[in-house]
Amino acid sequence: MSSGSFRRPSSPSGSLPPGGISSGSFRTADLVAERYRVLVVDDEPAVLLSLQSVLSEDVDLMTCESAERALELLEEHPFHVVVSDFLLPGMNGYDLFRLIRGLPEYTSCLLITGSDAYEQPRDKERHYVLLKPFDPERLITLVVQLGRVAQMKRAVRRLGTSVAGKVG
Amino acid sequence: MGDGAPVELDSLGAAELAAVAEEVASVLRHDLRNKLAAIRNASFYIRRRLAKTETWSADPRLEELSGVIQREANAANELLDERLGLGHLFARAVARTDARECVRQAIASARIQQGPALRVDLEAGTGEVDADSTELALAIRCLLENACRCCGTSKATGWHTAEVNGTGKDWRSWQRCLKRRPPIDKTESMS
């Protein structure tokens, strides 16, 4: 299962109050107008379908079954959050996240796994982990929070670039 | 094994059996957790969609059965952790270990019936690592047996070098096949 376009529900939920406007390329209104875009990676079609069903009301979704395909999609589309299984055919979820950390835009990463073999990496760049079978409500909450984190980090970075441009 | 006759275990046999059992159980736990995750997610979605309909309010069993799915999935997951957790069969005890002793233990119990003679060279330097001695000996034995099995089936004329390396918390072991015979200037060898 692999989709090439974002899936939007008919009735979006979780709307936020309108924000203010500041000068330059950074606008706080950007923070509230955007719906979070999420990429879900899992090689089990049943799990992928169920994850898509759980998340589709709250975020815009794309799905794929391998880390390699995920990297292609990340080149074509900007995502706020990548949710990935740990054990995948080919590259695993942790290696996928290491490559995502090298992207120019900050992207939040959430690992979901039922594997005993997974251990949290010792480096500083840790990612969030949910152990299967998780509470679906918890997944939604975490994904939305991670989307917000990515949005805020990008906005702060844009603000920093904008200020640096004016000072320079 | 299949005829029900008792299996005679060598010194590392119990640890090896425990490791194999835990590996099989680990794969099973992973696969079952994936299925339970799909069930929980599917149930959540159906509940969320149905809860907005008249059918949901008209039939109280729908909510009740939805709760049953969630509870039973949780209970099944707990059973997986409690009953299918075989970690207790082999409790890893990491300590400062002389890797050379582990190599000797591995050689002494290696199950090599046919094929090339086994010769192991041990370097004279200290071989101390932080490891569980049984686990390390077992890993080395697997390397040796695999190397001999490989030589025996492929009739390869090369040498297989098994190395164990490590000084801190981590140790690594691997084997590689050499085309040429390595120098025989080691201080210790066993055949």
C-alpha cells in the first residue's frame, strides 16, 4: 500500500484560535492555519491501514511500506512528522530517522515498534517511541504534539534567518 | 530430537537452547504485537465512526463489545509479556571476562564431526572484555562451527579467521574467510 497524495478528511478537527501577525517572512498566523502533514511507514498492510484510519481525521496522511520509499516521498513533500515501524524490509526505522535528521527542514520522528530488539540510541538526537500495541488516542495526541513541535521549530528557524538577514 | 529421546547437553548446550527459545519467542511476540496493534486501531476507528450514528445509541451492546475488544487486546498483550517472556531462561551476567578462556571453552565443546581440522590461534595479549562468559563462549563456538561447516560443504581451501574484539562495554565477534594462510607466529594454538 502506497499513496501518492495526501488524504484529507471531510471534517477537519482540532482547529486553533487565530494568531497574530509579525513582520518579515515569519507570520505567527502560519502556525495555526496549517494542518500537520504526516508520513506513516509500516510494512504490514493491516497495521498501515489501521494507522491510517486512526490518524486520518486529525492530520493529512501519506503512507508507504519501506524506508527507501519514505525517503523518496520526503524529497517530494514536506512532512511535519514521520511515524515509522522499527523493523522494515531493507533500511530500518532508526536508520531512516538518522537520514531525516539531515534534512534542511526539521521533521519530528515517532518510532512504533513491537520488537524486543529495539533499544533507544545513545546519541543526543533521540526520537519518540511508542510500543505496540499502543493506545490509539495516545498515538493521535503524540502525533499532533510532534507536528506542533516541528511547526514551532521551523518557525523559529525562519524567524532567526529573517532577523539575521536584517541585521546582516 | 523428534523421537522423544532425552537430549544430552554439553556445557554450553543449555544456554544455546535458551537463546534459541528466546529468539523464537521474540519473533512471535513481535508478530503478535503487530496484530494486536492492528486490532486495537481498527476497533478504535470503528468505535469512533459508529459513535456518531443512531445505531450506536440504539444498541448498547456495540459499546460493550467495543470495550471487550480493547480489554481483551490489552489482556492478550499482558499475557505475551508474562508468559512468552523467556528471558529468565538465560540471565545475562556481565562481568570482566577473559575472552581467551571463552575461546578455550568454545573449542572444547565445539561440535565438529567431519571436515577440516580446527586450529585456533590465540594472541598473547590480554583478552579481557565486559561480557557474560557463557554468552561469549557460545558466540565463539557458533563462529567456529559455522566456519568448519562452511569449509566442509564448500571444500574451500582457505582459512577462516574468527576474531573477538572489544575492550569496553561492547564486544564484537565476526569471522571472515582468508584466501591465503595467515602467518603462523602466534604464541598459542590448539588443534
